[in-house]
Amino acid sequence: MDEAELKGLMLAVEVPPGGADVQQAMDTGRRRNRGRALLAAGAGVAVVAAVGAFVATAPMRAGPQHTAGQPDTVVTPQAKGRCVPTLLETPGGATGRVTALDPGGTMAGGQLNGNPPTAILWKDGKVVDLPAAATGTIADVVGDTVVGYSTNEEGGSSGWVWRDGKVTTLAKVKGYPGTHPQAVNAKGVIAGWVQGTAPDDTVAVTWSPDGTVHQLPRPSTRRPDDHSSAARDIADDGTIVGEAAGLPMLWWPDGSPEGLGAAWENEGTRGIAWAIAGRYVYGVADGFETRWVLNERSLFSVATLPDAGELGARAGTADGTALLAGDGLQKPAGRIGLDDKGPVPVDELPGPHGEMAIAVAISADGNTIAGTVLDGDRSRPAIWRCH
């Protein structure tokens, strides 16, 4: 992976400090290439082992004996033209990116490029005035609640929430001066992480609607020297997904943690659980786009999603539709439905003139997608409406 590709990936998503490790990204790319070669050779068992058909941390929970739709050699067809892009207006035509979309698909949030970046919010494609205290980058929008964060020159961040007409700074944890919200659910609970003085010193947390901050427990892993963790998304029932020690992670509504996939058996594996919708969790494990399924507090994963770059499955819906981020260079962003009955077409997400794009958010019905069109050195926020 070259420097240009890493730049493209960083346009797509904020990662916890220490998560944007160049060597780690290169190692992931090498594993992806090795895994794809095995897949092409028909070594399905080896690929399943790399991706993780089923693993649970103690206490062990029984899971299905087999997984539908395991990796195979079927080429997924493309279904171009079903999602129509529209560039979002920005003041003075400024460049920027979309980072969030509300479940209804009417509100989108993001940032305008600059030093420092400027938060921006759209409703039905039109710019909405933000309070002066809502600065930096918008992380998520649900209903009338908007969460975001600003960053400083040292790489630290300060989170905020805008609701009931007031912007409130998120509470800190002692010893962790940085706060970084990532998602909010319909009940107003915010999930994200706090950061200490070291780049990789992060702890997954939630903030209650009353502002109280709660640290999420971190299970023991095979990486005792890596204490980082981060929450990426939170469902309305309180289930949270993210990562710990570079491994894909889930926290059940009662707070109990559980590792996702074979990453918890293989010390060399990396991964992130980006999003949760219904019983599906979307992310990347060992360089493979992964859609996990939660089944009565059991875990098993379906990993037949097409190769779409190192960010994997960036988001998805409760009916199993996955949003493939793309890499902004060679692999296009796309939308793909649940493949439990065989391969389904990928709806590619190009820019208005065929430009490459990175997609990061999808509405609850799967028909509105938010992301960024990469036009040379320009990053332009965009919305796709699908049919």
C-alpha cells in the first residue's frame, strides 16, 4: 500500500490515534492478497479460517454448526447505474467530506477541509446553520441530536453534542484528556472513545443522555501490551461494536464484551467492527469485508462480500444490505444486498462523472448513501439516491 492510498483511506474515516499505523496497513494488504490468492485457488477452508466463521470469548457460547454463504469462487456481478450521485453544496465550493447520515436519509454531516476543519450539516441537500460551538467534524446525526468533535495540532480531540438547542462539551475520564464521539442512538446514548497522552492510549466509552461517561470493559487478548479500544457504533438496544487491541469487538447491552471472529484466536489478525444494524454487524477482519450475524447472543460471520479496499464493509442495514467503502483509487464503493440465496449484484457508487468515491454511511432503508467523491486533489461531499 503506497502513501497515496493511505491518504485516500484517511479521507474516509477518522481512526483512533495509533490505528492509522502504516506498517499495520501494509501487513493487512499483504494478508488480503494472500487470502485472495487462496480464494482463487479454491482453498475455501483456508479462507474461512482467516476470516473467522465462529469464535466467542469466555464464557463460551454455542453457535451454529455451519455458516451460510461462506467464501467461494463465484464472481459477484456488477449492477451499475442504480444509485444516482449528487454533490452537496458547500460555501464557496469548498472541498470536504461526508462523515454521517441520519437513519431517515435527510440529514448529513461532515467537515470542510481546512486547518482546522469546519463542521458542516446538510438537510435535504441544503446547508444548515450550526451553533458556533459545533466545530470540527460531525460524527453522527440521529433525529435532533448531532454529535461531533474538534481536533488540535497535537492530535487530541474534544467531543460535543448539540441537542435541545444547546451544544454541550462531553465529559472526560480522569487521565484521558481527549474525547472522541463516534455514534449516537435513538435514545441519546453516545458511543466513542477517550484518549490519553499516548497515541495508542484509548478507551471505549459511552456518554449517557445526562452527560455521564462510562468506560466499557476490555477483555483479555493475546496482545497484553495493547490496551487500546474504541466504540464505533451503538444500536438502540445498547449493543456496541468497535475494536480492542486492533481486534473486532462487540459489547452486549449489559456491557459484557465479546470478540468477533477468528481475530481472537489468531495473534496476527487485525480488524474493526464499524457498524451494527438489527442483527448484522459490518466491518473488516484480516483484510476481508465481513458481515457478522448476531443470533440469540451467539456469533457467526458471513464473509462473502466483494473486495472493496481496506476499510471493508463500512456500514449496513437491518436487512443485511452492506455498504462497501471502496478505496478511492482502484476499488469502487458499492452497495450489496444479503447473499443468503446466492450472489447478488453490487450497485457501484461512482461520482457524477465516473470519479472514484469512498462511501461511509447508509440510511435505514438502504436507499440513501453518503460519502466523498475524489476528484483529483479535491474531495467533494456527495449523496447517492438508489432505486
